[in-house]
Amino acid sequence: MLALGTPRAGGTHVKSSSATLDARERRSKSRAGVHGSEPEDVHDATAPPTSLQRGIALGFLSMLPLFFAYEFVQAGTGVRGRNAAEVVLTLPFTTLGIGAGVVRVVALVLATIAAGWACFHVRLGLVTRVGRVVVEGAVFALILGPLLIVLQRALELGVPAGLAAPVGVPPIDTGLLQVSGAAFEEIVFRVGLQSALFVLATEVFAYFTDVAVVTRVSAEVAAVGLSALVFAAAHLAVFTHLLGGGGEAWDPAVFAWRFLAGAVLGVLFRVRGPGVAAWTHAFFNLALFVGAGPDVFL
């Protein structure tokens, strides 16, 4: 075997040097991992994966202020309503005689520990990342309202009068309940239902086609559409009375508005993660609570 760099006829020295450079480049790319051509300061083994920002663990941690606000309302002396999605989440335990409040607290503590452990990283910058999720949610909430108005007009769905600005000053507890309940709704309808529908739809479409792109896109569209449909229907009194009352009467314009909102939130969930979707939903509910409803602009 020839030693590297030993000259020989035909340019073996050049080829050997080239092989050495190629080997070094491959080792460098291997160390870089999935980060590709990013700067060297993120190639360190302690750098968090880029998918973490959109992951469920960080998304859950970013929702903690919403969960705390919800518990504050439940512990207060004002409005003591409950979010229907939260009722669904705790229903299996309450049927066994366990109090819903106990279930929520225990579940929140265990989930926070699990999410914190999953996000534990030397270079995570947890506070910064959570703050980024909240800011993204605020920005998308500002976009969501005008986008829904444009869609509502383009599809000639009419003004959703059922979402008109409230008369007078509603109780603060009511606003907190609407805002904080968004976290539970995103967990139920996006993290739970939409994800399950995507898995199921993937299997169904894969049976009819071998084209991976067609299967995935079809499954995404089906999951977003069906989960948005259930999300809109879940606000109707005909369903919510099964969970203890509340809900709204059938209004085609309001139903379409909620369906479109659910679809946009579903896309946000897939693209930016559950945390951004939850905070977008929360800020959007806050805007509706203070009177920035569609009737103001349409």
C-alpha cells in the first residue's frame, strides 16, 4: 500500500491529496449533522435541534401562563365557567369520581416536568424561545383577523353577527376564561384530533397511491379540514350542552368563520408548532373579547 503523498506516475500524489481533502470534508459535514451550511457556532454537539422551536414540549411550556390564568379563574369568586375542551380532557377522570381541579393540577405538574426534561439543554435559551413563541402568536393573531375577513368576503359568507362586540364591559374573568381556554382547545383539536386524523388519513391515502407527496399533502389537507370542522361544531349548543351547557345557536356565517379560523390555526400548528397556534388563538380571543369582532370591519 502506498503512503499518502508518495509520488507516482499518472498523478497519484494529486489523487491522494484530493482523497484526503474529501475525507476531511465528509468528516466536517458529519459533525455538522442536519445543520448543513449553518455557522460553526451551532455545529456544537450541545446546540438544540432546530425542530425544538416547533415541538410539543416547548409549545406546552409556552402555554403555562395560559394554564395558570385558567386556574386563577377557576379558583376565583367571579365567573366559574369551564372550557369545553378542558372538560373533555378531564372527563375520563371525573367519571371515576376524581375532581377536575385535582386532575388538572396533577396533569399540569407531570406534563411540565416531562416537557422541561425534554427541553433541557445547555444552549436552549428557554426564556428567549418561549418569548419568541408568544411574540409570534401575537403577530399571527394580528394577521388572522384581517385574513378571516378577506376570506369571509371572498366566499360571500356574510357578517357573523353572533360574534358582535359585547354591550357594556364584560367581567374580566370571562375574558380570562376565553383567552386561557385557547390552550386547552389547541391541545384537543390540533395536538390531539388533527394529529390523529393525519395519521389515519395517511394510512388511507397510502392504500390508494404510492406517491409519497400525494399521500402526505392529501392527509394534511384532510386532517386540517376535518379537525377545523369539528372545532367549529364544538362551539354549537347542540354539542356543548352534553358537557354542561353553554355554546351558541346555529349561524351559518359564524360557523364558517370558526371553520376558517380552525383551518388557519391547523396550518399554524403544522408549520410553527402548538405553542404559536395556542398564543395566536389566545390573542385572537382577546381581540374578540375587547370588541374587535368582524362586525367592526365588515
